[in-house]
Amino acid sequence: MAAFLGCLTAATTLTASPGAAMTGTDPQTVDTSHVQADNGAYVAETKQLGERVIDLGIDSPSLGTKVPVRVILPPSWSPDSGRTFPTLYLLQGASDDYTSWTRETDIEELASQADVIIVTPEGGRAGFYTNWWNYGQKDGPDWETFHTEELPQILERGFRANDRRAVIGMSEGGLGALNYAARHTGEYVFAGSFSGVTDLDDQALRSGIVLTCAREGVDAMRLWGDPVRNRALWDAHNPARMVSRFRGVKVHLSAAAGLPGPLDRNTPREAGLLEAPSYQPTARFADRLRRAGVDVTSNLYLTGTHSWPYWARELHVAWPSVLSALQVSS
């Protein structure tokens, strides 16, 4: 435990430097001037990165600022088509940003083979995919409202997304994916967690959250308060306490024991230490889901570290199940 906590304090993001993806030519014109969510969130800025890749700047009342979101449009999407498309949301990990999935994986290539809208929204460096409690003041940031209300409404009204949704996250984003599926019953048909936080009652995972917040200059008590005095609030954001709510959702879990594996090339030692605490909680969570009758796949590896090569590999492993749940053929 001491080694794990120490490496979290010192760890830096195990990724390359952020950078924009450039895909294709002959950009399509997307008119977002009329697009607005129920609470007034709207597309304030649109930047075309390629034929099918667009960065949006969404003015969000829930977050009180303009938030970037990357959208990859399906191959058959066109400005004048009336067809609608399912959506896959990919959630970032801590200390990173919304470009991570296009920077570190071949999601654009996968997207080119399936009629699915891919969305990689900003989640904050330590946002934890929740509406912050803020000592009872409830004055934001409201990440959950942005991701589950404002953004879907904008995508439905401006990009012809339909109501069939999947969500995948890695590390901190895994907690977000599981919480969104459990807390918004019936709104997601697939939830994937790669090396994610599956149980807030696990002391190592809980300590990891606290130290991640400290590293990013965030008071962890602003999330859900004190784990003892505000236990009900913690339980309401703990996937392991909401097992029955995953019925009807295809769940995909993966984690590793942290031993160096075939994809580790010059991977920092702390990547293994960061990964190891997710292994047993993920195994226990998968078992509880199965006993509750939830359709779950759990890939538990002895080798593998908390790093992008393994998450990129798992994306390919999960991809057929994502398309099946979204009722899309590749």
C-alpha cells in the first residue's frame, strides 16, 4: 500500500503529449447555429479537423465555461441525411484531456468501419464524472449533468444521434462510465471500464482518488463529502453499491495485476503499481454482477500495466460487443 500511495503522489500521466488528430480531407459543413440543450447549453465554437473529425466548444451552464468535445462522425453521415446514429462516449482518465483517445488509440480507424458517432468529451483533470457536492453548496462543476444531459441533447439536435448509447472509460473514466450507466437507468446499453475504479469502499482505490485530487490541486471532500458522514452520497456514486442497476446493460471490465507484460516498452515502474489495486476489486465486482444476473465480460490479466498500450488493446477486444449492443454491423 505504501508503495502504491507513494507512486500516485509522484506519478505523471503515462501518455504522450496531447495533440489534435487530423483525418481526411474535404470537410463537411455542420451547421450548429441552432443547436441548444434544454438548459441553454449551446455550441459556441466548431473546428473541423478533417472530413469526419470535429472539435466543438460547448458553452455549458453546468460547468460555467466553454468545454471542448471531439466528435467523429460515421462514414455514412452527411449534412442533408435524415438518418440517426447510435453514440459511443469515450471518457478520459485523470490528469489528461479529451484528446487522449484519438491521440493514443486507433479509434478513428475503427470508427471508419462502423456507423456510430464517437464522442470524446472533456472530463477535467480530476473531475471524477460527478456533480461536485462542494460542502453542500452544490454550485458546480456539474460534470455528470454536462455529460448525461447537455451533451446528448446537443448531439441529438445537431448531429442526429439517437437514444442508443454506449460508454467506455479508462482509469478514472471507468468509474464515470459505470456510474453513468447505473445512475441513468435505461440510457446506456453498454458500459466499459478499463482499469477503472469499481468500488469506492476499497481503501486503496479510495486513497488513489484522494491523492489524484491532491496532485491536481483539488479538495477531494468537494466530490462527495466525507466517506463516513456522507456515506449515502458515496454509496450513490459507487458502482459496487448499485449492482442491480446494471441489469439490461452489457458490462465489459478489464484490469491487470500490474506485472510487466508484452506491451511494456520503457514503461515507468509506477505504471504497474498504479494498475495492481484495480485487479481484485474488478474481479469482485464482476462476480457480484454475475450473481445479480448482469451480462458481464471480465478480462483479468496477470500481466499488464496502467498504460495506454493495454487500454488500446482492450478497446479492440471490446469493440465487437460495443457494436452488437448498439445494433450496428461493422
